[in-house]
Amino acid sequence: WGGASYSSPGGVWNQFLKWNNGKGKGKDNKKKIDPSRTIWVGNIPAETKFQELKGHVELSGVQPLWAEVYSGKGAGTGAIGFKTDTEAQEAVMVLNGTVFKSVTLQFDTWERQKKQ
């Protein structure tokens, strides 16, 4: 019928002849961060890729599950995830103060310490 498309304010008729109500445009791929198994990294040099940060951690004998380097408002910081909370705590002790690209990195727990 002339290629007419049908739509309404509540949704769109898709190619499979179903109303999708504007849903299904992809999932939010943000990782759910478990604070007890994640550590914060500070003083990361600009233009550092997550693979480089993860590689630095692995060279220290620690095995992270993932690493992330933030840009924009969080530039210069990142996060590293571990399998257990014990591994994360040990990583902070081993990695804090290590030198990466001629810069001393800071490592700390993900959760902020409560003020006393």
C-alpha cells in the first residue's frame, strides 16, 4: 500500500508487525559495581587506556577481572574489579604508590571512608 508507515504516540509498528511502545533500543551496559570487590585508582595519566592500566596491575602479580579508565568529569581516575573482596584489599596494599608512565598511582577502596 504505497509503503505507508503506521505510528501512534504510544509506539511504533516495527518490521515484525508488533507494537514496541518505544522499548528495546538496547540495554544499559554499565557495570554494576560491587564496592567490596572494586578499588579506586587515582592520578592516572591522560590518554591511558583500560588495557594499559589492567596490564600494569597484572605485572604486579594481581589478577583483576576488569579495569576502567574514566574520562570527562572523572578524568585521571579509574576503577578495577576483582573476584573477591580479599583480592581487592590485597591489591590496594600491593599497588598503592606504584609508578606507571612516570607517575605515582594512588589506589584505595571504592567505598569512601566514614568520617569519625
